[in-house]
Amino acid sequence: MIKNTKEFINKSKTDLDLLLLGLLILSLPFERIPSFDLYGVTIRASLVIGLAVILRAAYLLINKKAKLNKSLTMIVLVIFIFWIILIIPESINFQRAIQVVAYNIFVILLAVSVYLIYKKEYLKHLISLLFIVTLFVSAFAFYQFFGDIIGVPYEYTGLAERYTSGLFGFPRVQGFSLEPLYFGSFMLVPTMLALALIVTNDKSVTSKKIQYFLLFVFSTVIFITVARGAIYGMVVGVIVLAIISLIKKISTCRSLAVGLAVIALAFGASLLIINYGSRIPLDLSKTFGKRGAAAFTQQLTRTTLNDTDERAIARTQAIDLLQNNKSAWVFGLGPGQFGPYIQNNTKTADGWAIVNNLTLELIVETGLVGFLLIVAYFLSLVFIGYKKVSNNKKDLLSSAVIAGLIAYLSTQAIQYQGFSTLYVVHIWVVAGLLMGVAIGNLTTRSK
């Protein structure tokens, strides 16, 4: 891993594409810290570097140094872009609609650009950089947890006040992300990739011992986010990865068992950390009279289907909007229009409301047409990637990464039932990388 990073530093001096992709990977976890708002847009490193990646891809296309051939994934993305632009007039808040469309177009162009400038020889460098930056943010997450426990003010831990130990008796780490659920979503990327390397026995990125260490650390961090969607998603991702690796014969039951054992140890470690490091919650009624590990497991297993839960209320409101407007099933209410509709087109101090369920939000805002286009894109990407996985020892890393990224997308299919922001940068970078690794042969690059 260190060797690959040193190679990246040397090669990136003369390879702009490698440099841009490497910097993009390194910027992904820094969603909230550091950042600043400018005219309603949160300026952060991934946005700036992402724009540079898009401009680089555009330069290659214009100068015919790259050629983007037609594929189902590309066609679907183009149709989706045209669709969300087409339904803007359906909106009651044009500014919000245009803003959401712009965000979506940005991440889609970023995914396509990553795919365009990716080269096969970059892969081990990019995965190494991802692991290194994730180790850094994991260390920061542990600092957040233990710092909050010993009384370091949240202004210095980087935790939002609502995620400190006051509620559960232990903090919910969020790293440099906006919320624990987004942090958990990011952490699942290197976690699935580390597990994929273990089960495929690929050592081109790093040694087995380091792979075990990485999986243990990353899994532990996911558990102490206490983000149920991320944890449930991890379970599904492990199952999907196991199925792919066994069917494609790129793994053995023994390797899978070792990977599962490491994750189980991580869960045990998180229980110990929380049980012996937590305080008494300020309001025990919020944890049903439980504390420590008992409060942790209570939160993980608690359902949120009661009528007073904010997410349940939002889902009910979304369903009501569909029932009261039959045409919305086809055309939607317009991009980003759920909030304006239920808030009488008046933005509150907390911003615009969202459904916190991507399935419902896509249907409400873009209709079944928009929803099915997004589903078609990711399913086609998964199908193409799955076909590319093989037990060819000469290119085992590509197969491991494809399997790991498919597993990651399955984790997001679960987690997206608990949040609804489609334009999450790291998810679309994963999509672009998967396109590059799995269907990179559809793009021709001149020398």
C-alpha cells in the first residue's frame, strides 16, 4: 500500500489523469470539514476537484484523445438528464428545481468523466489512496468518540451537537461528513473493497495482515456511527459479495469465513468500546431505560414506523402527494419539489424537507419514468460488472474490485431507504470507477 502510494506520487508528476483521479479519491471523505457556503452552494474539495476531472474529460473528448462509445449505461444516463430537465416546468419552485437538476447533472458527468480518464494501471494506486485516506478519517472518528466521552467540547471534536453523548450516553461519530449516515455510506466503500481483497486472496494492493487490520478498523467505525442503514447495508453487502465470489469461483468458503470473523470481532470491539466508555444518557426514556451496549443494540434493532417518527411522517406525506396527484406517478412533481409542496413553497431555517427514502422521493419528484431510469442504470452497471468478474489470476484485482463495488452498490440500495440524496459524490465516483474497471474497453484512448 505504501509502495503503491509512492508510485502514485512519482507517476502523477507526469500523468495528469492519475493525479486528478487520485486527488478526487483523497477528497471524498471531506464533505463537511473543510467547506464553506457560497451563494447557496457548499464548496468543498470534491466539488473543485470533480469539476477539474469533468473539464479534463471534456478536453480529451473535444481533442479526440478519448472516444466515448455508446452503451446501455450511457444511453440511460443521457435519457435521465433529458427527463429531469424536461419536467422542470412541473415545479412550483423553479430555483429549487434548477438547483437539484444541476447537482444531479454534476455527479452524472463526474461518473462519466471518471470512467473516461480511468486506465487499468491506475487501479492499485487508487485503491491504496482510498485505504490511506480512510485510515486517516477513521483515526479522526475514534478521536471524536473518545474525545466526546472524556468531555472535549463538540466544537473541538467536530461533532454536531445532536450527535454527542447526551442522547444515547455515547456519541455517534460522523468523521468529516455531514451526518453519521453519510459517513457510514462512505466507509462502506473501503470496507467492501477490503473484504473483497480478503476473499479473493489478492495481495497486489497490500498484504493479508494489513487487509485484516483495515477491515477490522473500518467495520468498527461503521458500527460506532450507529447508522442503522449503513450497518444493515453492510450485512447485505457481505451476502452479495459472498454470492458473487462463490458463483464466480474467485473465493473459497474459508476466505469468506475469515472475513466474516474479522467483522464479527469488529462488532464485539464496538460493543466493548460503547459499553465501557459511555455515560449515562441525559434522558433515559430516549433509550428505553438502557445504557451502554444495551442502548446501542436497542437503537440498532428499533423500528421507526411509529406515527411520530419524522421519517415515517415524510413517507406518509410522499404517498399522500402521489394519491392526490395521479399524474405525478408518471411525470413527478418536479426535481426537488417534495419540500416546496409540503412547506407551501416556503423554505424554513432547516431548509427544504426531504422524504428520507430515495425510492419514494424519486417517484414523487421525477415520476416512475425517472425512478425506473435510475434503477435501469445501476442494474445495467451491476450486470455488466458481474459478467466481467472472473477467476483469471492475471487480473484478479479487477475482479475483486468489481465484486467489492457491486457489493457496495447493494449496501446503498438498502441505505437509500433511509435517506434520499441522489447526488452524493462518493456514490457516483464509485459508479464511474466501476464503469471504468468493468467496461473500460468501450472507451478508446489515443496514445
